[in-house]
Amino acid sequence: MKRSRFPYIVTAVVLVFFYLPILILVIESFNASRFGGAWRGFSFRWYARLFHEPAIWQAAKNTLLIAVSVTCLSLILGTMSALALHRFAKSRIQRFHYTLIYTPLVVPEILMGISLLMAFVAVGVRLGMLTIVLAHATFCISYVALTVLGRLQDFDFTIVEAARDLGATSWTATRRVLLPMLAPGLAAAGLIAFTLSLDDFVITFFVAGPGAETLPLHVYSMIKHGATPLINALSTLLLAVTFTTIFLSQRLNKSGALEGGQ
Amino acid sequence: MNAGRRARRLQEFLLTLPSFFWLSLFFLVPTVLVFILAFRPADPFGGIGQGWTTATIRSLADPQYLAIAWRTLWVSAVSTGLCLLLAVPTGYAVARASERRRNTILMLVIVPFWTSFLIRVFAWKSILHPEGFIKKALEFLGVVDPSTQLLYNLTAVILVTVYTSLPFAILPIYAAAEKFDYRLIEAARDLGARPFQAFRKVFLPGIRQGLITAVLVVFIPDLGSYIIPDIVGGPGNELLGNKIAQRVFVDRNLPLAGGLSIVLILAVLAPLLSVLVLQGKKGGTQPPPGNAAS
């Protein structure tokens, strides 16, 4: 029976649709023209200009500081949560716990932003770097927990049982056997949290205070106030960072699959 | 044994407490707070006043807000429909491709998800711009008139919404299509079904779970869309998300922002609950929709 070519054509169109805008943005970032559109020759001038914008570097520093703190926080909380969800899967508490972990993923970001803003205002917390870290960690925990939970479900627990049989306490077996073998999964989860924190705009926009500008916030104000070629250059740099991160996490995934052994 | 059980309880408690506490404090309580603060008056300094009032909630009946709520639903529904139209053939094609090719395509579908949302929306703004690539290309092909404005209309909002939501629709549909038993289609064809009939009566019901998940993970976030209408929509095409942000950043009226958020929460809950009820009726406890992101 001959299969229709239609689905394959749609897939090709979809992939072009996905990458065309990104590709054009990258190409435009090397366009010497100030207004985009017509090609005025290849140039690094917009990248050079980026180096003379102290606000961007300050924002980059803030973004990194936030992303690193968020990654650590959400890795610890998310991994503990995944262990609880996995080990006590049948308990009623864990069913509620799972809902609590899962719901932030389906709630529109703007709702999380506004509700956190209201909570911070109601309690009287000063908006700034701290509030951004708290907000980012809140949605990153869910991603970390579900990623690690997925790994745990594929994990060969006979190895942990063997350690227990050989006299290891539950804690020792977790620390010396489970966690090291889970390391690639944890690293992948950490990269997810890191990227999400790095890229978040909506929630950050709501809970950021004066003096706590992140890169996405800066990009947004650049979009609002013109400066197109500079945004192209900055975006291309950020895309390069993201692509590198994905590449790394892909590598980790592969080694994780080898070690995990289904 | 009793001591062992108690140790287990303690272990569960210690492992669960941190994330439980954190999410209650920073997710559950703030969400409840939105409902409470919407009944507080705004104070002139952008904070929350004392006493209680229902004026905010009553002010939501303003036709301006009703029109915006309706537009939000409409844009989300059309975008979701378009996403499904593209995602079903793509999900099918990926599921039926050879393993190597499948991994490559899946990777290509997931990567845009990881790149900055803001940058992807901005990329569309610059190519739809009067001097942008798409506009120039369409002009060159004679499809559009030089005076046609591609940016700042609802079509642009829907186009970019589809662009950003499509990976979320493709992944669950692919996951369902991958598990589908394609011999069923052959059987239907052998029994005389035409290709489209087999597709509609056998394949689509077979990937039902994937379709439901796709609708939820596209429709719900689209309801809260804010950046897209803000950047490519222009002032006449605002959605609920823009109104919430304006109440926060322009006139600093947090209770009114809270009231509008309640409308959004109800709009989000409606499709979620209806799916839960429908699936409950079908019997069997389905696991919650798969996480499209991981």
C-alpha cells in the first residue's frame, strides 16, 4: 500500500517554519545596515557595539547569578521531591504532592507572575534579585522533579538493593549508589532549570525590582525602544549559548541512557 | 516492623516536606491570595488598601473587558486548531520515520522550545516588519500590496502564537502516534475504507489521548499570552494578559489585576475540568497528561 507523501511535506514545511525566523535573525545580526532589510555587507559592528553597553553586561551578570542560585535550589528540592514521589508512589500524600508539582507547569506564566507579585507586595518583601530567585525556583522545581522522576522510573533498582544486601543503610545506598548513578540525569535536570531561568521573561517582569535587570528584561526594553541590529546581535549570542547548552545536555542524555540500562 | 514503618513514614515526611512547603508558600498561597486581594481596594501608592469591596469584581462586567475576554478565547481556540492541523501530520510522519530520522526531527522540534521565547517573537516582528524579509518576499511574489500591514493585527498574533505553541502540540501527538498499531489502518483499508476514512475513523480515535494533551498544553498557556500580543499585536489587539500587565505596570491597580486574573484562572480551569470529567466518565484512572517539556 502506498503511503501518502502529505505528512512528510507538512513536516518539512513545519521545520522550515520553525527555523526560518531564527536563521534570518542570525543573518541580519551580521548585516552592516542600521535598519535591517537591504543587505549592506557583512560586519561585526553590532557585536562590537554590544561590548560598549555596560547595562548589558550588568544584566548578564544578574542573569547568571540568578540562574546559578536557581539551579542549585531547584536541584536540591526537585530531586528530593522526585525521590519521595518515586519511593512512596502509592501514598495519598504523594498523589497530592504530584498534583502540586505538576500544576505549575500548566498554569500560564502570567498567573504565576501576578500571584507572586501580590504575595510579595502583601508581605512587604522588597522586589529585587531575591524575589526573582524565589519565583524562578518555584517553576524550576517542577521541571527538575519530573525530569528526575522519569530517570528514576527507568532506573535499575536491583543495584541499590544489592548495596542494601551488602549492609549499606538506606541513606548510604542513596548517597553512594543511587545519586552517583543518577548524576547524568541530575545534570540534565540542572541544565533545564538553568536554561529556563536564563530565558524567563514574563514571571521575571512581574517580580523584578529596580536594580535587578536580567538579560530578557533588557532585551524587552530594547525591543520596545528600537535598536534592532543590536538586539539581533545580542539574540544571536544568546541563541549560541542555548544551543551549546542543549548540545551538552544531549551528550549527558546519551551517556545517561547507556548507564541507566533499561 | 513497626519501627521500620515509622522510619519509612519519617523518610517520606523529610523527603516531601521541602518541595511541599516551597510550592505551598510560593505557588498555592499566592494563587489563593489573588482571590482574596481582588476584594481589597487599591491604595493610591500602588499597594493594597484596607477594608473590603466588591467594586473591582463588578467593574469586570465592563463591555471592554468582555470583548477582550472573548478575543482571548477566540485567538487561543483558532491557534489551537491550527496547531492540531499541522501537528497531526507531523506527529504521524515522525512516528513512521526511521529511527535515525525520527530522532533528528524530534530534536529539531524540541530545540526552538529551548531558545528564548522573547527572541523568537522578536524574530517574527522583524521579518513581518514593512522592511522585513517576509514582507519583502511576499511583495516580490506579488502576493501582497506594498501598503499591506503584516504586523500589528490579530493574524500576526495568531501566526506567532502557532509558531511558539506548535512544538507542544507535536510532542504529545507524536507520542500517541508512535504507540498506535498501524496494522489497524491496513485492516480498515482492506475492509474497503478510503485513506481519509481510515485516517478519520481509525487513526484519530487511536491517538485520542495525544490530541487531548495537545489541546490542553496549547490552549491553556495561550489564554495567558502576553508577550506576543504586546510585541506583534499593537494597541487594538490586546488580550487578557496585556490588560493584567497594564493594571500592574501602567496604573498600578493590583486588585483590578487580581480580578482580571480570576477571569483568566476560570478560563484555564474550564477546559482542564471538562477533560477530567470526560475522562472520569470513560472510567479508568488515566495518568495525568504527559509532560510535553521533558
